[in-house]
Amino acid sequence: MPSRQPGRRIWGDRAYPRLEEDQLARLFEFGVPQNISAGQFIFRLGDEKYDLVVIARGQLEIIREAGPGYPEEVIVTFGPGEFVGELSILTGQFVYLPARAATDGRIYRIPPDRFRLLMETETALSDILLAAFRARRKILMESASHTIEIIGSASSVECMALRSYLERMALPYRWMDDATSDGLLLMRLASLTAGDLPAVLIPGRSLRNATPGSLAMNLGLSHERIKDEEIDLAVIGGGPAGLGAAVYGSSEGLGTVLLDAVGPGGQAAASSRIENYLGFPNGISGAELARLAPPYRR
């Protein structure tokens, strides 16, 4: 099936830059070469972690797999001199859209630890990568809304809490009202009863009586303590001040954890416009301010 390539028309070079030879050479130094064959999956829907993939030869396609009521669709195709990845590489979220080799070729895989070293040492390249990741997340919000599906009542406080959490985290999702025919059909397909609601369907599992906390754990977004890890700075509250403290603490080499009851942005994220904030003389929405905070996990 030919690709519609919607993101390329809308975002162009910002989301899909083609790197120069010297930029590719520097990226290749951080990666592990791999020959690929047409039809081979590079990463799959639901994978907990994946590598940044740089294409030396051949083509990769990002696909939306077939599901109830819709066929498989090619979202976008990448070729030589381009890279495959988005914000999930930095935030640790699972894969929302799988990548598959469209042709035989050769790629370089940059694993997470090497990728973080790249982001710290190659400033010019890191700026290109981060700008592309942010633009691609906006495309992902439209292309992968079926990946996380919420089933629940429009009047349910618990259901609204789940929707608010996903919106705050800028994650693609689809909400189905259990009182509609589509919602009832999805409940039957997932073997859910009214007592299981609100429920969340994610790749490979169904979360019954879901809460933002249980959803975060299953999406890989809850804090995972590393053995022998020491925390130097704990920031309580993810508003603009908390985000700033966490970013600067981490940049100074402190082991930093940011804790918030919902997600980044705090109460400010619910504001449609913040006036006179330092660096934004024309104002900015609270949600956009939170998204502009560097998304590195430490």
C-alpha cells in the first residue's frame, strides 16, 4: 500500500530532516551496523524500549497495523540519510507504531545508553534530533490514537482522570463511551463487563478498573528505581518552577526525580494562556510550556 506521508506534507524538514554526510558519519560512530531484509520488523508495537535507527541504505516504513474496522496503513517511509525515532526514546514509553523494512538495506542502531551520550556530546545533532522528535509526536497523536483505548462513561470521574492524564502527557489515545454501539462492541471484543470500567486497552493487555497510576506503570512512565541508585534531589510538584528545578538540578549532575500527582505542568498545564512568563513575552499555553521542558529521564 503506498504511503500517504501526511507528516511530510505538514512538517517537512523539521520532522523529517535528511542529514548531511558528515552528520551521518558522526551518528554511525555511535551505532551498531545491521543488514536488514524486506519485511523484517525493526521494532514492534508495544516494545518497551527501542533504539534510534539511522538508515545507510534501503527504506523503512512506519505502519499502523490492522485492527477491528481498519486495514494496515503505511504512515511514513524513511530512506537513506534519515533516522527513525521520536520522543519515546527519551521518555521510556513503549512503541506506538512499529517499523518494518520496506527493502533490503543496512541500518545503524544506536542503543539508549549510546544515544544519551550522543545527546550530551553532539550539540548540533541533538538539536536536530530533538526538534524532529517533538514534531513527530504531534503527528503521532493523530496517527496512533488507536494504540491506547479508554472505555468508560462520559460522566465517570475515574474515566475523566485517565483522559486528563493522557492529555497532560501528550499521549495518543481514543476514548469510547460505553453507552454507544462502538463502545459496547469494543467491550465485547475485549471481554469486558460494566464492572471492569473504566478500562484501558493497550498492546497485549487490558487494564480493568484502570487508574492513572496503573496506566503509568504499564506504559513505562512511572519512576523505576535503579539498584544502588542515589537520589540527590527530589522535586515535589511538576509546575513551571518544579520543572525548572528538575532540569537544572539534573544538568548539574544531581540524581534527580520529579514527582507530581498527575503529570508535567502542574496546575499551569490547565491554563490556556500564561502571560508575562520569562522568555515568552507574547504568552504561551500551560500545556506547551510543559512540553518545552527537556524530556530527558534521569
